[in-house]
Amino acid sequence: MLSYIEPVFRPPSEWKSLILQVTNGCSWNKCRFCDMYTQPQKRFRAQKLEIVAAEIDKAIAVGLPVKRVFLADGDAMSLPFNRLEQLCIMIKQKLPSVTRISSYCLPRNLTNKTPEQLARLRELGLSLLYVGCESGDDEVLTRIEKGETFASSLLALQKIKAAGIKASVMILNGLGGRQLSEQHAINSAKLMNQAQPEYLLTLVVSLPLGQQRMDQGFDGQFQLPDQHGLFSEMRLLMANLELERTIFRSDHASNYLVLKGTLGRDKSRLLAEIEQALLQPNTVSLRQEWQRGL
């Protein structure tokens, strides 16, 4: 089977995809909330093209039915346009049955890529990018050392849309702690309203290795909101969202409350579900701690 430098992460929706590790780790790897690529073996580097080709040949040899390909690890879109073009052409040639290529994407990955280049990648099959915006609030982004701003995130999402690629945006519930919860929710909604992504997902901040790094960004006082606080923040986010045709999901394993709908059509229903979880938590189905995870 295929060879990977573990651990390898992928979006839940890519569970049927062929995972091609075209990069290892994350080129930024400074976000205070993220411990995904901190192990020594996950130091960032690009994989050689011939090795990726050999991995594809392995999948072909064992007869895997491949319709979707996910470019791992967390930062494949940091590769130069020419390398991404080569990868997409190779996938197209070796795996003609593939209907979708996708990847994680940091907003900074697109700084030196033009809409025309992105459109070329779309033409070659790259049709979905999972964009980790995390927040639309500049103070939160500074404190977590994201290296992004509201403006840089919006510019990246606009480039993606102009190229005809779909964006699945991640916002992290609780990322501003109790201190910045309100502005985190309101400004994240503002970012989404201007970007109008095809998909919006919310996850709850999880710090399995402790919160020391987060404390460093919050003057030693990061406090993750409790369950009630997380629901209150979600209510504020939802109330301020003005989306037209965005599929909304808050069903990741980190979430206590599962929410699914299309915005804005289902906004009233989703707000009512959040309100019920706030006022009558015993009447709704919530994940227990043992059921939650990354």
C-alpha cells in the first residue's frame, strides 16, 4: 500500500479519497492552537514528483477505484504553481477516472498565485479547497499567530471564487477564548458575508497537548469558553451571518451540538436549535466528552 509519514490528517469528507502526500507537514506551523505537525518527522518539505508518481502507480496496481484525490499534508497549496500544475496533469493522465482534486489551503498560499493560474488548476481538476481562516477578527488572528488578517483571508477567498474553485471555510468556535468571544463571532461572520463561500464549517478549539502555547498569546490567561459560552458564541455568529447559498455544517467530532443546514434558507431553524441548547440543554442531543475528538 501507499507510504506515509505519520500522522496524516484529512477532512472528514475525504474519507473515500486517495490521499497523496505531496508535502509533509506545514510550512507555517506557528499557529498556537495547532499541534498537528509539531513532531520532528513532520518538518515541512515538498515530496519529489517521482515519488508521488510511484505512489499513484501503487494505487493503480492494487486496483483501487479512485474518483477523488486529496493532496496532503496541511499545506500542499504552498507549492509553486508550476509544481501544482505538474501534479494535476499527472493525476489526470494516470487516473482519468478522478472527478475531484482537493487540498487544504492557507490564505497565504495564494499570495503569489494569480486567479488565472488558479483557473488553470481548476481546469485540471482542482475543484475544492479547504481554507483554514479560523477567525475574521484581526486581534484573535494576531494572538494565535496565524499570520493572516481579515483582508488577506478575504483576498484569498475572492481569488478562489474568481477561479471557479469551491471553498470550504473553517471557523473555530472558542478561538478567541472568553475574552474575545464576541468580536471573534461578529468579525468571522463579516468575513463570511463578504466571501460567500460554498461551504462553511465550524469546529470547537481542541488543545489535547495543553494550552501553554495559547496562553502565550493571551497574556497567560486563555480561557476556553464552557459549553454554554460556546453555544452563545455560535448564536452570535449565526445571527450575524448573511449568506445566500452556503452549505453550513457544525458536525465535526469536536462539536457538542450538531448543526446542519443551508444558509440563509435554514438560518431561523438553526438559531432556534442553538437557542434550545442554551436554554434547555437537557432536551437536545449533545455529544458527551468521551464522544468528542479531533
